[in-house]
Amino acid sequence: MEGGNSPGLQLQQLPLATAAVSVQPHTDSFSYKENLIGALLAIFGHLVSSIALNLQKYSHIRLAGSKDPRAYFRTKTWWSGLLLLVLGELGVFSSYAFAPLSLIVPLSAVSVVASAIIGIIFIKEKWKPKEFLRRYVLSFVGCGLAVVGTYLLVTFGPNSHEKMTAENITRHLVSWPFLLYMLVEIIAFCLLLYFYKERNANYIVIILLLVALLGSMTVVTVKAVAGMILVSIQGTLQLDSPIFYIMLVCMIATAIYQATFLAQASQLYDSAQISSIGYILSTTAAISAGATFYLDFMGEDVLHICMFALGCLIAFLGVFLITRNRKKPVPFEPYISMDAMPGMQNMHDKGIAVQPDLKASFSYGALENNDSMPEIYTPATLPIVQEQHGSKGVSAPPYRVLEHSKKE
């Protein structure tokens, strides 16, 4: 009796054991290759995008400093930057199809490091070696920390891989952890939007939190769209499923609103602050969304999770140090320039200033006290002398302008 039941028990336990082995994240060696492919694609995409943006910036600066009447979109440099930008974004988009979301998102620190290195290489100011090191020591330290953090992220990143089929995405979309996460995120987004719109709370943290919450949904949908395209290319068509187009519409909508809030933040605050704070908030929100929706850290041990968190913190610190060293733009108020006429001297030329710089103000017509100004800056008055009319009936001008005797 017992011998007859033992084969049946073994047959019933065999599928369970097989299923238990299949959920282990580290049993398949190919998953490491997928992580590596996704990480390399993300690093390549961010690096190329950073070079592209600097090329376009260089094109604008070159046209502004020359007498070239062409528009920026008629230059080869600008178009080269645009093509490289498209190539870089395609690389980042493709990386989401191979590696987990929580691994790809923090790698955007590569673009900050690349921009800092490009800015140091193409700097136009001349510095002595000691002054150069003292001025850019924070940038060098920040770049080193960002590289170390990136290495830890790639080494100890989550190793969960799942085919992005319509069935799997739908199952994640209606799971209770993600529904709870979405409820909390919607409530937080509405509260932040209320304070931003109704209470005029234009704080940089509030604006960038709105961007981060929208960005977390953007990257979730990007991974779904990219993964379904990859599965379709591999032979299983997923583009005919309604969930694909739902994710595509959500991706486009959240990306547009995210760009809108970023544009509003760039009008109020410095780009260095936006880069550092935005990177920290957006990365944290995106990792939280990936861990909730795609269960990126399911089955990971405590050591890998702690080392991954340490890599994120080191990358955050590196980005903060890099952006902290950037020059803050001097506020410039528009004024009527005295060099509008050819040959006219302006206040930036050497010698006597036509329009003096009072208290570091560039404003034209500012209410300044000119009592302490030297005589040379005091505007010369033109005395008016009345003349008697002639007796011969010839009409004479009622006044005559005399030349002033002040030396200029």
C-alpha cells in the first residue's frame, strides 16, 4: 500500500520542485548577459545623448558669437547633434527591454559625468595648474564617485528577468501592490499639484517631485513597450494586444507633462540644482515603481540589495558634487545697449564707461543716487539763453544752444 502510493507522491512533487527551481533569479547564466547588454546600451545611450546636447549647444553659441545670418537648424553641427540625440535615446529605450528597470534608471548619472568631462575639456578660460585643480576638484571627486556607484549598480543590480508579454503586464497592472502604490502616488501628485497651482508654492522640491512621480510612470510604460516590441521581434507577436497601446499612450502623455514641469522649473531655478535634485528624486521614484510593478528585487538576498542601495547613494553624492561646482549664471536685466550704433563704446570695453556699472546693476534707467559720482559721469546740461528779437522784422529763433565747456 505504501509502495503503491510512493510513485504517485513523487510524480505530484516533481512539477512543484521544477517550479521552485525556475523562480531562482541566479540559476540562469544568460540573465547576467542580459543585464550586461542592457547596462551597456544605457551607458552608450546616455553618453551619446550628452555629446549630442553639447554639440547643439556649441552650435547655438557659435552662431551667437559670429555674424552668420543662418538659423541654427541650417548648420551641420546642429543636425549632427540631433542625429546623435536620436541614436542615444534609441539606445536607452532598447536597454529597458533587456535589463530590469531598477538597474537602468540610475545609470543616467553617466550623462552628468560626460557633460562635466566635456565641459572641462572644452573650457575656454586659461587657468594655472594649481588653480585648475582647486577649482575643479569637486568635479573630479564627483566623477570618481559616480563611476564607483555605477560599477556597484551594474554588479549588484537586480537580476529578475521576465518576458514582457501582454498577459504578464496585465497581471502586474491589476496586482494589489501596484494598485496600492498607484493610489498613494495619485494622492501625493494631487496634493503637490494643489500647493503648486493654488498656493503658488514654486519650490524646486515640489516641482521636481511632480516630475519624479510622472517619470516613474513613464519608465514603467517604457519598459513595457520596449519589452513587448522585443518579444514580438523574437517571434511572439504582442503588438495586437490592447495593453500595448494603453502603455504607449500613457508613455507619451506622462513624458509630455513631465517635460512641461521641467520647462517650468528651468525658468525658475538653476540647471545645476535641477540636475542634482531631479536625478535623486526621479531615480528614487523610478526604483520604487520598478520594485512594485515588476518585482525587481523579488528573490534577491540582503547583501545584493544593500550593495545596490550603497551604489545608488554613492552615485547620488557624485552627481551632487559635479553639479555643485557649476557656475551660477549672473542675473542679467535687459537694458538699452549703447553699442547699438557702430563705433559707440559700451561699458564692457576698456577705458571710460559710457554707461556706468552702478552696484553691479545692468539696469538702464535705474534709480541710483549719483551724488557721489565723479563729474565725468554726470550728464552735461545744455544751457538755454534767450535772445532779443531783431528790429528789422526778421524772425529769429527764440533760443540759442550754447556749447558746454565740460571736457569729455
